[in-house]
Amino acid sequence: MNRYPQAPSLAVALALFGSIAAASAQNVENGRHLSERWCVECHAIGPTPGKSKAQSFAAIAAKEKITAEMIASFLRLPHATMPNVPLRGNDAQDIAAFIMGMKK
Ligand code: HEC
């Protein structure tokens, strides 16, 4: 008899949790990648402010009321001062996740 009847389901739960964690880490990584490609020209995307013309991503993330959804939908709109970045699939959400990851 199995002395630990709960063990298999715990293993499944841990495996599921592991894959979810890996997936979201990858999305943030994609967001960082896209930001380095398209956003650094104007926004500081790292901890150091640099020579940015616009607010740093850390400053955007620090705003009290900002959410990942707001950033993602902002990115899908054409913006006068920002170039149109060719975002596909979940790119906007990935960038938003990357920015929100800087929230303290
Ligand atoms: C050509 C310069 C330029 C580039 C490139 C650029 N931005 Fe911006 N962005 C601005 C300016 C200017 C503003 C408006 C002023 C401000 O918020 O500092 C702005 C505003 C924003 C805001 C809104 C901040 C708020 O207060 O709600 C977000 C979010 C943002 N940018 C994200 C991005 C992301 C993500 C990228 C890369 C995909 C990007 N920007 C690329 C110039 C740029």
C-alpha cells in the first residue's frame, strides 16, 4: 500500500507550478528583449536613468495606479511621440510584465 496517497497529486501540482513559473519568466525575458531593441532610445529600461528623453521604466512602474493592462493597451495605440513598434502576439503584455517587474 502507498503510505503517501497524496504524493502523486503533489508531484503533478509541483510540475504544473514549475512550468507556469518558467513560462512567465520567458515572457518577461521577451519583454526585456523588445525593450532593448525598441525603447532604450528614449526610456531608460534599467536601474540607471541614463540619457533618457522620456520617463524611465522604473519610474513608470513606480506610479501608484499603473497596471500591466494599462501599459499593454497604451503600447497597442499609435502614439505621437513614440515610433510604431511592430508588436505581435503577447509582445505588449510581455513588455508590460517586464516594466511592472520593476515595481518596488
Ligand atoms: C522616440 C522616443 C520613444 C521611444 C522609442 C519609446 N517611447 Fe515611450 N514615451 C515617449 C514619450 C515622449 C512619452 C511621453 C512622456 C513620458 O511619459 O515620459 C512616452 C510614454 C510612454 C509610456 C506611458 C507612461 C505613462 O506615464 O503612462 C509608456 C508605458 C511607454 N512610453 C513605453 C514605451 C515602450 C514599452 C517602448 C518600446 C516599445 C517605448 N515607450 C518607446 C517616447 C518614446
